[in-house]
Amino acid sequence: MTTQVIANSGHDDMIHDAVLDYYGRRLATCSSDRTIKIFEVEGESHRLTETLKGHEGAVWCVAWAHPKYGNILASSGYDGKVLIWREQGGSWQRIFDFALHKASVNIVSWSPHESGCLLACASSDGHVSVLEFKDSSFDHQNFLAHGQGVNSGGLLQGHTDWVLDVDWSPTTLQKSYIASASQDRTVRIWTSDVSNPGQWQSKVLKEFDTTVWRVSWSLSGNVLAVSSGDNKVTLWKENLRGEWATVSTLED
């Protein structure tokens, strides 16, 4: 394995995220300088090809959509916005600008491409929103996940503090799964049946002892890793009765 270091990123402030596209040929980075940089990566060389500007605050997260839907990049930031960018003919354009949230949007996560072009967004306002790209336009649902507020889609009463992470399960069988982690010390599992894709149900995985920072699904989508502020990582699995149980705990 070789390591490539991008010494001159072109950013003027702290870099918060760096993500390669599906083919590993493009790298997107984002920063507190309010910009997104696109690099072409080939072998041990790289080249800055584009600087995207549109956010009005620090940009926390960038995420590439599956190439089935084109060269599409999502970004989220402190300004409470989710921006969708698309590259066509060598030129990048901002095609959608969503100001659905009243506070910082901390994380965005694309669904498996088999489920459609769907984007889950987690915000400090306590909401998780789901954007759907269809017929060259976006629709959205906004769920009350970790806080108080009003949404424009189905309202699911949930937790009471910032949503710090969200991750879409790779599984595409009978249900879609989204996991969200919150400062209120809980993880919530959201499910949507394939026969009724617009309706989401949720349940609390567990109330932890400290803030829950990150959630991550296994490649098969049947195991969820949860990292919390007490220096523990717990692995969870759903049984045939739909109940979630710990299968392993990693700690110092």
C-alpha cells in the first residue's frame, strides 16, 4: 500500500472531511474556509481542478453519490444548508440549495444506489431529513429525531439534542435502515419498508452513559458499530424478532 500526501490542499483553514469518489479518481475536501476542493487523483499524482463556493460557514461534510446518478456531490455545513453539486462537461454547478434546517448540518449520507438517489442529513436542530432526487428534482422529508421543532414531512417524536452522525445501511432487502447518533446519549434506528418507501418508523437502540459520536454499518448491513464518549465501541445486531442486542464491546 502506498501513501500519497497532499501537502498543498489550497484550503486556508482546517479541513474537516476528505472523501474519494466511487472509482478513487477524484477527491473532495471541505474546510472551515467555506470552500470545497475537487482533486483529480492518478497514481501518485494529484491536481486541484475545482473550488466550489456556496456555503456561508464552515463546511463539515462532503459525500459522493453513486456514479449511476452522474457526478453528484453533496455538502453540508454550519450555515444549516445542504448543497448538491453536479459536474457536466468538465464544469461544476450547484444544482440544489436546501435550507431545511435551523442549525448546523453535521453529516450527510447517501443511500445504497439500489434504493434510489436518497440523502440522509443530520442536524444540530435535532432533525434528520431525507432528500430524494428523482426526475431531475429533489423532494424531501424532515423528521424530528433529536430535538423540538416543526417539519414538513412525517413527524417522528425522538430525542432531545444535537444529531452528530447518520449512516445509511448498505442492505436493500425488505427494509431500508438509517442509524443516527446524538448528544442526548442515544442511537435511533430508522426503518422504511420497501413496499411503502415514504414512511419511516424509529426506535431507540439504547440510552448510553455518554454522548454517542459515531455510527457505522458493516458492509453486509447487518451489524452496527457505535462509538461513544466513554471510549467504548459496541457492535449491535438485530434478531429475527426485530430486537437489537449487543454482540461485542471494545474498550480500553
